[in-house]
Amino acid sequence: MLILPILLSLATPAAVAATSSDTLRVAVGAREVDGRGYAPHAARVRVYVGPGAGRMRAEWTNVLTLGDSAGRRVMRWVTTDTQFPLNGEPVRWELRQTYDAQTLAPYGIARTASTGLVSALRIDGRRVTGTRRASSTAAEEAISYEIDQPGFVASASDLVPLAAGLKEGRVIIAPVWGPPMTAAEMRVFTVLGKVDVDVEGTTVNAWKVEERKQADNRLLATWYLVEKSPYMVYGEVPLPDGSIQRMTEVEVPLPPR
């Protein structure tokens, strides 16, 4: 899973979405999305930018456990990260997220960072409430607003295609949301097929999936997904300066409980 993001000739996702019988239009809670295929695991993500092998910009570990909350089966993701600015001290943060284990509906997102940033959000359908402090010296702010519609969490958008089912030519149209957005954004995930990709020196045969913004067809990310841990093995995210952010993900042992 991403916490934040070889070309094949293909019609644009917008065109495919208009004509393909394999197009799924899903909302949060749709029966076509089933996250129960995700098993407890731990994985390490490394993020690179720049030409050639690039510079490692960040490294984090995702740990997924399953549990129950108020009678609901939930996913609990814990992400611990270190970011390495080009000039400056490393920044460490921890992100805790709770999703419905079947629908992927978000219930809670809490983040702390070594900069003093602290935020804790509760998501109940369209309602978002919680608190945020921008730094150790800033005042705590109350947060309360409604989203136009529930969305799958943007920093974990790569979870959606596998939960909806990977099949060559399939197009998945889904609302995606993340704080501080007050409106979900429609995204189009197109499953291009299976390809080999190098993941830290190991060749992995994975499903190649493009994620685009539906409104303007802009490419937001290209994901390489497998149907077992760590699920997302490689990703590329175009950056505003025209460069590409690359991510590798490999399974690591689950920490002792």
C-alpha cells in the first residue's frame, strides 16, 4: 500500500469507460469492492526521485492487522516513516488508519510527526470531525465538515483495484478522498495487463494499473500490483516538475505483538 504514489498502446481511460462492458463504477460500500483479500502483513516502502537510480527520499513500513470495532471487522494500518529532505534533518512521522475490512470505508486517520504536527480525524460516512495542530507551538484546531460523498482514501488508492478485482482491460471508476479535501475526486483505474517489473533487483510479474483523474484524464500514478503480500510492489507518480517519483515495496516480517 502506498501512503501518500514500458508503456502500452491503449485507448484513453475516458474512452474505455464509455464503451467497455468491464467498466465498474463503484461507490464506498459497493458490493463490487471487497477488501477481505488483504491479509495481515508488513512491508517496507522506499521512495526515490531524480535521474538514474535516484536519491532515496523516504522510507516507511506499513503494518496491517485485522480486528473488530463496534461489531465491524476492520483493517488497522500503522505506518512509520522517515523522510530525507535534500537539505535538512530527517523528519519522522507515524500514521494510523482504520478502514472497514470489506468496503475499505475509512473510519479514522491519525498522524504525528517529529515537527510537532498532530492530527486525529474520525470519518463517519460524509462527516469528518477531529483536531489538528500544525506544530508544537501552534494552537489546536477543531475540524468539522462534510464531504460531498464518501471516498476511498487517496493515500491508499492502490488498495481499490485489487479489492475490485484485477482483470486485463477492466476499468474502475471510484471516488477518492483525503484530508483536507471537502469533495471526493473521481478517479479512473485501468488494468493494462501483467508485466515484469524490477523490484530492488528481483523480477516480479505484476498487474500494471494506471490511475487517472477523471475530470482531465491526467495520469496520477502507475501501480504494479500482486494478489499477495505486499500487494503493491512498485509504483510511479509524476511530479509537478516533470520528474517521476518511484516506489518499491517488499514484504518484511510482522513485528512481534
